[in-house]
Amino acid sequence: MKVGIIGTGLMGLSMVMRAIDAGLDVSVFNRTKAKLEPLSETKAVICDSPSEVCKNSDIIILMLTDAKAIHEVILAESNRNMLQGKTFVQMATIAPAESKEIQSKIVDGGGDYFEAPVLGSIPQVQSGTLIVIVGATEEQFQKWLSLLKVFSPDPILVGAVGQAAATKLAMNQLIGSLTAAFSASLGLAMKSNVDTEIFMKIVRNSALYAPTYDKKLDKMLQRDFGGANFSTKHLLKDMKLFEQEASALGLNISAVKGVTKIIEDSCNAGLSDVDYSSLFSAVNPDS
């Protein structure tokens, strides 16, 4: 199988390495050339343009930052000819309406499109244990299942294009809200001089426990938010997308807006590029 991957940020780069390890022929492109340097000594074919990736590939994975980047890199008028006969799978986080619009333009250009956003980060890419959420027809799903299984043991078809994008936004909203809620509870306990391990023992033994609490606990206690697999600024982008979708559907998003404000505060404090556990710092500023 000849696979193209456009967008080699933290996740995209890891997906390239995973695909190579699986024995696939991989062609790659990134607008920032420096992000391709780690691939210079691998079997990946480094391309100078998106059209070169498309020429080399049967299916092209899009791991670009947002829908705007997809329009600029893939759907620019000068790139229209490269869509013909190619399949594109969008695996980053964008809004359902954005995904449907991209699908329409790719199909109009003679290509095929489905979405498969992922839940998990670099360790899960490396182990092939991402949760892959697929919005596609049954035919598309079966045709490309072997590729999706490179990244996940059990890709999940949730429905048509747009429905996987909505599911991914729903999951990322939980990342923000759970992190903010845990930060507040942990902060209250700490500032009330409750022993942290006793507090965590109670949390772990309750129905309120989520594994993400322990995953981020050390970062919060040490206030060391480096080594980001998912940055604060990317979580902010996804929370704002969730707000737009949820508001349009008539949901009360007051609580979500509060979490988004906390994330914005974290970014404004210079923590945009670090791990999203930096929300703890915004909730619990240094005294």
C-alpha cells in the first residue's frame, strides 16, 4: 500500500514512523521543512509539494493543524488536479461542518474522502493502540480497514462524515473539562493541607476516578508541563470548535465556556506550547 502523510507535527511524525515500521511505502510533505528533518534517514519519501505526495500515493492521510490549513495545502485552486482518483482521510481534529465541506470539494475534484480522527497521543501511535473514530461509508471502511489497523487494533465506524468529527470534539471537550475539574479539586485539597496521597487514594477508590488524573498528577505537583504530546494551544482550538458546534445545536455551554477561559488564561501566561496539564497553573496560580 502506498500511503501519503501530509502534516508532520508531533502526531503526524509519529504516524509516519508507525507506517514505515508496518512496511508501508510512505511519502510525506510538511510546509515547515524543518519538521521533516527527523525523517531524512528513514525510508520515507520526502516530497517538495502536496501534489508529489498525491502522485506517489493511493491514499493520503491529512494530519494538518486545522481546516484552514487543509484548504491552503490541499484545496487551493492550483492543487485541484491532484485530487482526481485519490482518497483522502482526515485524521486530525476539525469541526463536523468543516469536514463535510472538505469532503464536498474533494469529491467535486474527482477524489474520495472520509474522516478518521484519533484519540490518544504519541505513545499510543507508537504502540498502534490509538482509538480511531471513523466517519465513512461501510464500503470505505472495509476498503481501508487494514490501513486504519496500523494505528488501532479496533477502528470504530460511528457513522457518516461529520459524525466522527463530532465524536472527536466531544472527547476533547472531556479532556479540557476533566483536567480543569481535577485541577480545582486537587488545588483545594492541597491549599487546605490535605495530604495529596490520601486525597488521591480516596479519588482512586471512588466512582469519580479517571485515569487521566494519575497521568497528569506529577506534572501538576511539580508544575513541570514540558514534554507535550498535546499542547495547551491545540486544546484551546478544539474547545472553541466544540463551543461553536454545541451552541449551534442548542446546548447550554456555560460550563464549557468557563473551561475555555481557563485554557485561554494558561495560554496567555506563556504556556501555549506545553502540555495541557498547564491548566493546573491557571487554576492554582503560584502563591
